[in-house]
Amino acid sequence: MVWSHWSIRHSHFKNGNGEIFTLSPWPIHNYQQWTKRPDPQDYVFT
């Protein structure tokens, strides 16, 4: 949401036309769902 704020005209994520881009190979809504509740069983804790 910060990147889309009206006061931000140009940044690393927002081009001069006001379009927002991220460097992600996945759609952002998929990534959000995957990271919302991580499953500890998917990780190795040392």
C-alpha cells in the first residue's frame, strides 16, 4: 500500500506513469496467501 500512495510519484516500485511493479515471479496475491501463515513443518530449525 505504501508504494501506491498518491504522494509517491516515482520509486523503485512505481514508474513515471504511476504503474506499480515488483520483482516477483509470482502474482502478489499468491505470495500473500503463501506467507500469511507459514507452516513450521516446512522449515528446518537449528
